[in-house]
Amino acid sequence: MGDIAIRVEKLSKQYSLATSKYRNDTLRDQLADGVKHLFRRNKQSPRSEESFWALKDISFEIGQGEIVGIIGHNGAGKSTLLKILSRITEPTVGVGEIFGRVGSLLEVGTGFHPDLTGRENIFLNGAIIGMRKEEIRRCFDAIVEFAEIEKFIDLPVKRYSSGMYVRLAFAVSAHLRPEILMIDEVLSVGDLQFQRKCMAYAEELQKSGATILFVSHNMFAVKALCNRVIYLSRGQMQSDGKPEEVIPFFEKESKLGGIKQAQDHDGFVTAEPSVVITELELLDESGRPRTVFDYGERMRVRMSYSASGMISNPNFVVALIRSDNVACCNYSTALDGFIIPALSGEGMIEVMTPPLKIVSESYEIHILVWDEEFQRRYCFQRGRYFHVRHHLFSTHFGVFHEEAQWFMPSETVEQQSTKQTGGLRS
């Protein structure tokens, strides 16, 4: 195989819509299915279930020592691809071959037994990937130091916070010296300092010849870490190349998706008459189409609509939803004092946001139309994606960052000045 670390050939994965949300086709899932089929055997005809392809006809090769970013919007198939390569789930069609020892960090909970201690899980994970006990002992102290959980190493990991869990999981995956390391978006659980430490360690691994697959919505982390990017969309591979070539294509495609009517899963049923958003444009302050905005820029959201009947006092709401489904902020005609007495037929409405102070990430526009009391809903649609960029403010800073005013008592300032000058006064 020479210098090939990963080979994927015509890989496809099909899920049943009835079960895909809750399962990964693990051995436990397959056993449960077998029991269900035993009970169904005497029924006349089992109900046919709809299915969809999470991945469809994916092919690529990755050489040893490459750091490859896997990008795409939610539902693109990124995590499914990593789970197949990590042998967590099996493909429906095609082959995914790995040539080397694999370490995976896919989601909080993967690979650890909750009732075992941190110490026991380190040895368990090492044994799973084929290391001898003596090898694991040699790495043990470095793993614990890197994870910064010395005081808790002998506690069951089910008592760990999500941040502690991820720190230990990354430390184990990286320090057991895998030849291939797969990292999903899970690192966003860690704090900023730990993320930087992980990125630095990943670069060290790559210099030693390790191959790294890195899934992230953070395009700036992908640009900084990866020398190649694969872009997936709706289960299919759209582009494969250098970050500076593929990421702009991904950002351009972000604005091309249609306006989707969202499902009524939150207890509200869309009322009649209803409103449909027929077109949505994202523009900068001067009116130019944009999908990438710098932190602090303003954004125009221009909506064309069609109302099926007369609606009194409609209340348009534009919500900004982060890639991890966190609702970051919203703008409302009713709350912002823009009164619309009535709505009917076709028309257009536009909102100019204040300076975007949300952190660097990928966001989706959700558009809702309510009555002015937020009791009756006429529209709920999901729209375009856009990105906010900043060299520092990531999700580790929370949802947004605003400058605050800071004060220090004058006597404290004088004390600090005195210390700095060694007690000398002019």
C-alpha cells in the first residue's frame, strides 16, 4: 500500500428514516432488529419504511502524513463517514480501508465505559487499538498531565464534566500514538486554551508521520490546520483540494440552498392563512451579496414573501442559528417597533442587523411570521447559511462578544503604579 493511509471506494450508507435518528447500526442495534423481525414473522406484511442515503458513492485516497479537513453543513454525511472509517458502523455499499493504527475522537461518550475510572479507561482504550500494557504504562503519565485531571483519574468517568471527558478522550487518542487520528467537532466542548494545545499536538503528530482527519464547522481552524479539504453536501462529495480552493466554493454554495419549510415539531402548527418566503438574500450594508461577514459588520436580510390571505398585524422574525443549533439572536418587527398593519399577496421586507457581535462560526437564517403577541404562527422556514469570521472570538467565548466598560478605584491604580516603579515617586 506504500504511502496510502486511507482508501475509500464507492462508499455509500443508507439509513431507515424510522430509526436513523437514534442509531448507528452497531451490534446492539442489529441484535435488536433481529428480535423485532422474529415477532413480525407471523404478520401479513411488515410496514415498508422510507430510507435515505447519508453517503452516496464517495471515493478518495489519503496519503500518510496528510491533515485533511472534512467540511459541510449539518446532515452532509461528515460524521457518518468518520464512523464508518472508525468501524463504529458498517457501509451499505463500497469499501473504506484503513492502513494503520486508528485513534478516534468522534463524540462525547464514544470509546469510554462510564462505570470505569479514567485510569481503567486509558488501559482499555490502549488495549482496543492493539497496544501492549507496557506501552500504555509508558504513556500514562503524559496522558494524565495533558488532560489536566490528575485529581480525578481514579473516579468513574460518568462523574466527569463534558470538558473533563473530552480532555481525557483527546489525550488518550493522541498519546497512544495512532498512525491515523480522526477528530470530530467534539473539541468545541473544550476551552480555548485546551483547543490550542490540541491543535499544537495534532501538528506534532503530523510531523511524526501521523495522518489526521479533522471535521469542523470552524473554517478558520480548518485553514490553519489542514493542507487538504474534502467538502461533502447531502451525502455526496462536492470538492476535494487545497483549503484556499475548496472553502470559497463551500461558502459560495452556502447561499444557493432553497428556502425550506420547517417541520412543526415544537408544538406550533402553521396557521391559515399562511405566509411563504419565496426568496431570501443576504447582503452587506451597501447591498452587495455576501455569505461571509467580518465580526462587527452589519448584514441586510432581504425577504420576498407571498401571503395566502389577509393577515392583520404580522410580526416578522429573523433568527440566527449557529451550526450546533444554538439560537444566538433574533430580530422582530413587533419588538423593534416596526408596525405592519396588514399583509396580503406578494411583497418584500428587509432588516438591517446591528453590527454582528456573534462569534466566529457558521450560521443559518430561520424566518418566522407570528402575530404581534407570538401566539399564532403563519410561517416557519429555514434559509441561507452565512459565516462570521474573527481571528480570536470562537465558540469558546460563548455566543457573542461585546466590549464592556472596566473600572478600577484610583487608589488601586496608584498602588499598582508604585509597585511597577519600585516604590519611587517623583
